[in-house]
Amino acid sequence: MTVEPIRSRKKIKKLITHLEENYTRRDTLLFRTGINTILRVGDLLTLRYCDIFDEKGRFRRYLILHEKKTSKEKKIALNPKIRKAIREYVEFYELDSDDHLFFSYQDPTRPIDRIRAWRILKKAATECGIENLGTHSMRKTLAYHIYKETKNIVLVMHLLNHQSSKQTLKYIGVTQDQMDNVYKDTKFQF
């Protein structure tokens, strides 16, 4: 099964609300951070307090990390909504220094793993009636919406660190959307 972006903003909001009402703050922030940063889940789960805040507890200008898969530097300016959510979260859990943002409740010195993240998101999505969702859907969702807003495939390609626009269009499912629309909208219908 190929995971898909969440194309509907209404479904994104529904999933966030469902997570807020039925899951932990960690689980909610995991999804919100994922759809706001375009990071792969492996990079997302390694985030620590010190990656986002300086030693005085102020937000760093950028979240800077080296992607595991590509070894390329990723520099992300966090938007105001995700900054607010992160600030409330770290204050609630009293995180600081080297604390993992998405820590395991069984062992807070370690982050949750990819399997746990997938299970959380998959279960919540299923409960909301959202199909074909996995951890990669977070990354695909932001990329898809940036493309739909800007129509700038080169920008999205760079954000994803992809090598070609064709790869990016396929990755975010735009090619399938376009084919679906051709079938639905064609005048050649009998």
C-alpha cells in the first residue's frame, strides 16, 4: 500500500482535533510537527529540545539538522502556530537541554521509534476515516499543499531534496490527481 498525503484541510483539522481529544500531547505534536516541517519521520523522532531552543530557552532562528537519508543539511524556519504548540508542549512536560521532543513514556531518555509513531498515526487516521495514511503522509501532506498553493514544483522538489520534478509529482500524488480529474472531467463520456 502506498501512503498518501491528506489532501483535504478539513480532514487534517479533524485528525488534529481527534488526536487532541483522544491521544497524548506527544502524539498530537508529532503529527503537527510532521505536517509543518516536511521532515522524514526518522529525522522528526530524533529532535531534541536543544535543536529548537537555545540555552536561554529562546527559539532558534532555524531548526537545523542533517537528514539521515541524504546527509544534506535541512534548515527550517518554524511557523508561528507550530512554535506556539512546541512551546506549550515543552512547558507542560518541563523539557530542556538534551530531552527528546517525542520521548518514550517507558524510557524518557529515548525517543519513540518509527513503528510506534506509525501505529499511533495509523490508528488515529483509521478512527477518523482517513485511508492510506502512514508516517510518510505527514511529509507528503505539507509538500502537496505547498504545491497546490504555489504550483512551484521546483520549490517543493528542493524542500523534499528530490532529484527531479517527475519524482516529486509522483511522490505527492499530483500525477494521480490529474489522471483522476481527466477521467471525471473529460467530455468523452458515454
